[in-house]
Amino acid sequence: RTLRIGLIPGDGIGKEVIPAGRRILEALPASLGLKFEFVNLSAGFETFEQTGTALPDKTVAILKLECDGALFGAVSSPTHPVKGYSSPIVALRKKLDLYANVRPVKTVLGAAKPIDMVIVRENTEDLYVKEERTYDTPEGKVAEAIKRISQRASSRIATIAGEIALRRQKIRAAGNPSIHKGPLVTITHKSNVLSQTDGLFRTTAREALADPRFSSVAVEEQIVDSMVYKLFRQPEAYDVIVAPNLYGDILSDGAAALVGSLGLVPSANVGEGLAIGEPCHGSAPDIMGQGIANPIATLRSAALMLEFLNEEEAAARIYAAVDANLSEGKLLSPDLGGTAKTEEVVADILGRL
Amino acid sequence: RTLRIGLIPGDGIGKEVIPAGRRILEALPASLGLKFEFVNLSAGFETFEQTGTALPDKTVAILKLECDGALFGAVSSPTHPVKGYSSPIVALRKKLDLYANVRPVKTVLGAAKPIDMVIVRENTEDLYVKEERTYDTPEGKVAEAIKRISQRASSRIATIAGEIALRRQKIRAAGNPSIHKGPLVTITHKSNVLSQTDGLFRTTAREALADPRFSSVAVEEQIVDSMVYKLFRQPEAYDVIVAPNLYGDILSDGAAALVGSLGLVPSANVGEGLAIGEPCHGSAPDIMGQGIANPIATLRSAALMLEFLNEEEAAARIYAAVDANLSEGKLLSPDLGGTAKTEEVVADILGRL
Ligand SMILES: CC(C)[C@H](C(=O)O)[C@@H](O)C(=O)O
Ligand SMILES: CC(C)[C@H](C(=O)O)[C@@H](O)C(=O)O
């Protein structure tokens, strides 16, 4: 099987980590029967400065028409408002209907405080519809934004959360070590204040997860503020957390803090027939150009992309190689307290494939 | 000076901790020259079940017309949507224009990981305006909520954040130990996605803090997801964090997790001529009636209320008594790993006043 993969480095350290993602795919053992074709695509703030648009139509079209998967690096947000600029990753998620943002957060075997959770973030609506307006009043400017929650999007995100919970259970049942007993989905919302929007998310998610095929999945709820509290007090209790877009954004950064570095946490933007891997970290202008960015979030994002392209064995190889590097703990990038360069970490992990 | 204080226990453990708040005010040394008059007021889910409204007009009127301050316990959110019910604390904040929700999060002296920050949360707008609507589409229900950010509210919350930063600096300058060198305000927002609403919050807060009287205050920004990450990775770096309503809600629960228990964290809802102390914890139905609720969040909320009524010396007495109890660590409630009852903790702290 040949997979066509778009590469969108974006800005900053995106350019340093996306090549690592390409290399690990190329280094997968031939016995897996996978071939890759790569196509370089542009997006980001630099692209905006050069072309006037942060997300060229060509990038969207090629992803849509030609690619099975893609790797997206990171984009710089301008430090001051720039007219006409808006985040290309948010636009990409919507334009390609990549409705699920899946963010596994996991410690390696033997960690003092083991954590193994996935945050499943709705990826197309909520405040990310970016419908805003500003008006003047006698007391000054007022701005409003729409938070939109639909039954359709809430239902499909809860459904994929349930499916992920079942898939994780299958991996556990296959003898893989885990801190969890059974599959659990935690629905996060703020329906005590937002009774209609978050209320719709909550009841729709409940309904979707009441489907008989999820009968083995336990379902519970957490109000988002309490969820953040619990995330830090007892992270080991959570398996799959499903949340509307903005809460999912916040929760996944919070969860990343628990495992020591954003540089470890992958994500996948998943739609019908397309999955885009994306490290959770940003473009990190403070360390860019030094060759010290942690490539692990990107390597794991490549694996996660493969999972959603049904190449679970290939994904497992990458995860295992990364875990072996981390467990040994000798070649770590500076964000993990080590001194290794990006290049050294990549070489070490490729060697373990 | 006689202060008239409303007591609103609300639901669940609210009824167990608010009496403790009253007792500590009554136990303040006579040398401070403070007298208290208390008035019992009702609000909450039980009140809703009995009277059809969660926030009786009488409660609002007495607070507005007669009280200098108040203590609010907690309210239960129904586990299923209940027609006509909506949170009385959210309504109270808006009706009395208690525009700032101030939440100090602080470890006691000698903590392994010292933290000393205040979260200053805008308390009247954002998604808490609760303007929602639901409509049908061919693809199912869609619900929308308005997130409203005004220049006026953003300006005054940033201003009080700056004032709090200066006040904290004064206390440090008076020789009180601190982990901070100088005053710092961190503006939290998500203007990379919400350029108009959070953009307005950001630029307005910047402008307010550019006032010459804040010239000694350092000002920086964090995107909310990154703020949650940093909160957990380097909490010691933060002094005053100012945020729109919802982010402030989430951040303060997150910060509470850092100091070990929500049962420790106070808040004050502050407006012109009125301050309502409110423990950050909820009504905790799981432990209610057992007499084991941690009273410290309420005792500290009483102190915080006094601070905003310009009774800083009285406040300092309460803080010191609470800190002495915690530092000794012998009489702790179960949320802190101890076995002491609410009553025993209160008695111990009163004895240290
Ligand atoms: C860069 C930003 C627009 C983006 C988001 O908010 O989704 C990022 O935080 C993420 O989580 O991928
Ligand atoms: C109970 C709830 C409405 C409230 C809020 O969201 O403000 C609570 O979480 C708080 O922080 O005081």
C-alpha cells in the first residue's frame, strides 16, 4: 500500500520537527508493506507574509484530493494583531472537516505517576467558528463572539470517543500493560452555566454513548473547571475525555504539563479519509534555529496518523521505539532535562525501530 | 466600626462552613474596634425547590441596601437540567455588579514548591451573560451562546488587577516573605483565535495597565491553553493573573489543585461598596452532613472580604491563624490527608487568633 503524505512544516520549530516525521515513516521496516510518497505544502505566518494568505488554496486542494494523511508542524501567532491574518490550522480543520482532534497523553512504563489518557476534542465548531463582531456603545467598545454547538458535531465526536475507548480496551485485552480496568469516557462541559450549548453537547454525547455497541464503556461527566482540578489531582483516573473545541484545547495543554513537556504530546486531526498528525506544541520562537526542538511529539503524531489510516502495526513500531528512547532516558532533548539535539534524538529512535 | 454581613449558606457543605465564617469574625480581638451584625439570607437549589426561585429578590435587596459584606457558601447544580433553575451565584454577581472575582492561591511558608498568586477573574460578562438560543436544522439541533467582552469591564478588571499587584508589593515591601521580586500582571486570553472579543480584552487590559500609576508593574501575556500548561510547570512565576470570566473560572480551579485542595482556596466577589466572600469549592454532596468539610476556604474568604472592606489588619489576623494551623499540620481535614472534623479545625484556628 502506498500512502501519500502532505508535509506542512509551517513556522519556527515546525521546520525542524516535520523532517523527522518524514524520516521515521521512511525508516519503517519494509516487511510492513508500506510505501510513502511525500508532497511539500505551505501554510503559516511566513507563508502569509510572502503570499498574503496563511493557508493557500493549493495546500487545501492537494490535501483533499491527493493525500491520505499529512503532518502539520506549527504556526507562529503574530504578537500584535495583523490585519487579514488568521490561524491556518483552525481553517484547515474546518475546510477539510477534520472533526476530531485526538490527543493521547501517556507516561512511559514504570513512571512514578502513571497516566494514560486521550483527549478527544471537537474540532470544527464552538468558539472556533470565529463569528465575531464589534460595536460602539456610550460606554465604549463591545465585542461578541458566537459559541456554536451542534447535535451533529457533538454526536460524531462522542461516537469517535466511544470507538477510541473500545479500541484502547482491545489493546489492553491483547495483553498490553495499562493502568485502566475498563473503558471510560468522561464528558466535559459547563452546562451549569451554558444550559443550551453545553447542555446540548452533554445530552447528545450521552445519547451517542448509549448506543448498544458502547455497552461496555462507562460514561461519566465533569464540569470543565472541576475537570481541570481533577486532571491534576488524579490524572490516573481518566481514560478518554471528550470535550467541545475550546475546553479540549485547554485540557490537552493541561494534560501535557502532567507528562513533563508539550514536546512529548502528539495529536491527530481526523476526518473521513484523511488524518493530519500535528505536535501539540507551538512554533517555539525562543528555541528555533538551535536544533534542540524535541521531535517526539511529531514522531508520535506520525504514528497516530497511521493509526487512523488503519496501519496500527506501523504505529505500534514507532510508539515502541519512542518509548524505548524515553525509558532509557539517556538521549533527551533540553525540554526533558537532557542535552541532546533534535538530530541525536531522531537518530536514536530510528535505530530502535 | 460596625459591619453588616449577609450570611448565605446555600446548599450542601455551604451550611457547614458558613457558620465557621461567622464565628471567626466574632472571635476577632476587640482591640481591632470592629463589630459585626449578621443577617441570614437564602439562595440555592434548596431555596429553588421551596420557593421556585434560586435567588429571592429579598436576598438581593438586603445585600444591596443593608450589607457591607457577605459570605456565600456553595450551591448544588442539579445533575439533570431543571426548568427555571439557574445558578444564583452567577445572577448575584451580575445583579450587584460584583465585577471582580479575586482568588488568591498560596502555599504556606516553607512549602517545597512555593506558590503565591492571585487570579483576578472578570465576573459579569463573557459567556456568563447566558444569552443562548437553540434552533432546528435539517441536520439536527444547533445551539448558540454569546460571549460578550466589553471595553468597560475589561478596563476595570485590569485596573483592579494592577491595584492588587501594587498592594501585594506593599505587603512584601513591609518585610513580608515572598517568592516574587516585583509586581507582575499576566493577561490571559485567546486572541489568536478570538481576535475581536479576546483581542479587545487584551488591548484594553494593556491600555489600563499602561497607566503611570502602574509603572512599577510588569505586564505580560499568556494564551489561555499555554497559561494552563505554565500554571502547572512553573506556578512560582506568577503573581497576578487577570482573565475573562470563563478562563478565570478554569484557571482558579487549576491553581487550587496546585496547593492540594479546593478546600483551601478563598475568593471574593468585589464591587463598589460590597464584597462577598465565597469559598472556591462547591456544595460537595459526597461529604455533606459528615461534619468533615474543610472550613479554611471560608475562613480565608472572610479575611479576603475584610481586605476589600479596608480592614487589612483584621484580615491579616485570620490569615496568620489559618497559616499557623496549616504549618503545624496536626489538625487537618480529610481533604488534606488528616482526620480532623470541621469543628476541630475551626476551634484550633480560633484559638490561634
Ligand atoms: C494555535 C491555535 C490556534 C491552536 C488551537 O487553539 O487550536 C493550538 O492551540 C492547538 O491546540 O492546536
Ligand atoms: C457554580 C458555578 C456557576 C461557578 C462558576 O462557574 O462561576 C463556580 O464554578 C465558581 O467558580 O464560582
